[in-house]
Amino acid sequence: MTTDRFRRAKELFEAASALPEVEVSGFLDTACGGDTSLREEVATLLQLDREFELASAPPPVLKDVDHFRIISSVGEGGMGEVWEAEQTSPVKRRVALKLIKWGMDTRAVLARFEAERQALAWMNHPNIAAVFEAGATSEGRPFFAMEFVEGTSITAYCDEEQLTLHERLGLFAQVCDGVQHAHQKGVIHRDLKPSNVLVTERDGAVVPKIIDFGVAKATSQQLTEMTLATGLGVFIGTPEYMSPEQAAGGGGDVDTRSDVYSLGVMLYELAVGSLPIDPDIGESSSVDEIRRRIRDERPQRPSSRVGRLNGGSEDCASRRGTDIRGLRKALK
């Protein structure tokens, strides 16, 4: 773009910005005449300006959504936020309301959100958080209401309660049942990790609940009619828990076995108190180094690893209701 043309586009942009939105199109038609290229340039500047203004504006205070009374914020992730709410009709119950974060309703995010909503709707299992209904706020933000799970991650719960290895395996077997159900419904979770398995108590029983199907993949059905694009080399999931196939990026070779691999990492952590590969894998390592370590490093046997936890072996054993010798024997 020449200096004169840039100056002209800037003048038209500034003039159009001062007009009511309903008058902008007519103004550009007149001001640009038959110069369609100039009109497109100014229209692009106006669109970028509107997007920047929307992104920089503070999000509106979330008020009650339809027949859900907002109670408090639970947390937020990359694309969504979760609120504790009370459903007021047709039944009264406590729910978790998940919404797309303000200003993040791009096509890609909407597709992921719709995929998670559909994946949960397909499933009905006591160890998977249930979805109740879906809708949109008055501002047009999609949401879905799901079972409110008040609990802690499975690793934190096991340590706090000092569960024995046998008791941990009992909880973990329930998680496996939930993952098996998802696989039978044609859904791969792709981000199984302790923070996505919350342990709660229901009617005197301890129940693990699998949550967050935000990066789930369907094996035999279509999760959404919107396009779900996965760039080559892009990590989908959490590096510390992902299989070599998943770490390769692209998602083409990932099947149910990838979830089974992630379950294995979680089981190792529940048993030993440490990840099979050092936890700094996702912080200081390059993408290629992460992939190499996941692919090539051979973890120590759990019974060998438990004695090499940098002074934490005694603590690890006591959290499992035994001593190092007893834990090693149980692990073997």
C-alpha cells in the first residue's frame, strides 16, 4: 500500500468510526466509489477495531442464566469457565454451569465446546459427570448445565485419606469402568489426569467422577457438525500423561489405547507418588524434547522408583499406610 493510499484509508477509517453503525456501509459506498480494494481495506480496519474493542472491554457481570441462579465461580480453563449454580425449575438441584469465556467465541472454540457437550450427552455412567441440558445466555454465550462434583483430585484424596495401595486400586478400577463406558460410546477423552478425576462422597460411598471432555475425540460418530481442526505438531492434552502417539500431534493415530496409556501414568502416580517421567517435562523442555522423552525414556519399575524419591520415600509410604519395605513388597 502506498503512502497516499494508506493515508486515504486511514482518513476513511477515522470518519467511518465516528458514524452510527447503520450509516457505515452507505458512507463507504459513496466515499470509495468503485474502488472495491480500498473499501475492503477500510472495512477490515473497522472489523479489527470492533474486535479489539470487544476483547479489551471488561466482561459483563454474569447474572442468573435462564432458570439457573448463579452462586459462585468454580474456576476457568483455556476456553471455558465453570460456575456453581442452582437450577430452579423444572426441578431444584445444584449444578455446574460451564460457559465459553467472554470474547472467546471463535469458530474453533465453539466447535470444541459443542463437541464436549455432545460427548457428555452420549454417556450415562456413575463415574462420569452427567450433563443435564444446554442453552445460551442473553448475550449469546453457549452453556451447558452438568452434575456439580464437589471433590478433590484422585491423587490428593488418596494422600489426604492415606489410602492403602489396595484401596487406591479399588478407586482406580471405578475410573477404568468410566473410561471403558466412554470408549463403548465411541468417545476418547484425550486428557485423563488426576485433576480431571474428582473424588466425592455420595450416600456414604466414595465415588470418582471423570470430568472435562473438552478435547474429546469421537471414534465412530460425529461430535459436532462444526469443523474441528487439529494443527500438525499441536499438543492436545497434558504432556506428562499423554501417549507417544498423542504427543506426535495431529491426532491421526490416537485411539482408545491412548486413554489406556494415560490411565497407566495415573496408576503409576497413585502407586508411587511420582510420575514415570520427571514432572519438569512440560515446563522447561522443548516440544521435540518432550516427544523424545515420552517416546524413548523407559520408566523405572514402581518398586524400584519408590526408594529414589529424593528423601520423600518414607512420606510416600506413610501416605499409603505402610513403610518403604511394605510398599516395595506390595508394588512387586
